[in-house]
Amino acid sequence: MAIDSHMHINNIVLENEQEYIKDINENHSIENVINVGLNIETSEESILISRENSKFYSSIGIHPLYIESQDIDNLYKLADDDNVVAIGEIGLDNSKNNFDEQKKYLIKQIIIANELHLPVIIHSNNSNKLIIEIFEKYVKPKYGCVFHCFPPDIESLRYLVKNGYYISFAGRITYKNARKSFEIANTVPSDLFLVETDSPYISPEPHRDEVNKSSNIGYIISKIAEVKKMSYEDIEQITTENAKRLFKKIK
Ligand SMILES: [Zn+2]
């Protein structure tokens, strides 16, 4: 069964949450999902959903586009829950030009993840190199790291692999112009990649016009299997094992 290593069900992104929760609970090909917080409020919401639904785990953190009026120290209290498997998503996003502020939040949250022995989920919008620079200059994740929805970039991939960090494939690999993502899929070692939907965003082909759901994870697994000339079952099994190795609190 598959693990959707990165998706969002919260009141910022969806109105009819219960419908999406039910869809996952009733889907026999999904073993677990990681419901990723975007700020303190949605991180709290994710934990509440995980407590009530056994397939759900939570990642808590402050996304670079949601840093306004957030108290990072709340993460310590929230992390004290069996359902919290990671800190994230955290990172840099070059669609806003408040990089200095974004950097502070990123550094502080990596420090917290290291203190709590948790892996981090990194959001990088065209910022792979700057994030790697922060790892080298200030603080490196010590308990694992995944670049979610990895923006294809062979040079950064080399750095991540060297450090034992993971990358995660989302819907982009199913798009027509995904040549670079194919190259990444063929280069990444088999013990260092995950799959995710990032739902409700980036719907895969052939559902690009619809709201994305975790149940679309199979399209991403199939595409990777096709590109790597492996079976669907192998990619599903490998990515599930990888997710459990990275997110150690998944049972
Ligand atoms: Zn996300």
C-alpha cells in the first residue's frame, strides 16, 4: 500500500474536509498520509484529524508564505504528540521578497526539529541552492530531510544524496514537459525517494483540471515505474519503506 508523504487537509485549503478524509479512510490502496501544516493553526488542525483517523499522521510547521504573526515556540508543545512525525513544511519561496524573514523562520525551525529529533519537510520554490547554503552556513537537519515536490535540479540532488536526504515526486512528473523530472527519477538512489500528491494542489495527469486528492497517488507511482522501467508494486513498496525509514514515528 502507498504512503502519500505530503498532502493538506485543513481550513485554509479546503471547505469540505470531511469528504476528503472519508475518501482516504475508504481507499484500500492508501496505507498512510502525512497531513502537512502550513502555520500553527493548520498544524493544530492536522493533529486533531490524525487523532481521529488512524491512517493520518501530522507534520507541523510554518510555511514560508504563512510566516506572518506566528509564534514558532508553539511547535514545541504541538510536537509532543504521537501523531507528529515531522517539522514542515518549512523553507524558502521566491514568490515573495521577504527572504530575510523567511530565512529566520527556516533556521529556527530546523533547530527545533534537531532538538526534537524529528525530520524536516522542505518547501523550495526555485530556492534549492539558497536552502543548501543555509544548511552549510547555519544549521543542517540532523534527523532526516525531504525536499517535497522536488524542483528538478541535478546539482542540488547530488548534495542531497551525499547527505542522505530524500526527495519526493509529486504530480509534475506526470506532465508532458517533465523530461528533467525523468532524469531525476533515473538518478536518485532507490532508498532516497518518496511519493506525494501535495493535494489539493498540483493534480496529476489525467486529472489536472480537478481538485487533487490523495487517491491520485497511483498516477505518480505508475509514472515513476514507467520511467524507471520497474513494476508499480516495486515502486509502491520501495516508497512506503522509504517513508517509514524517514518518518520513524509512523507505525
Ligand atoms: Zn505542500
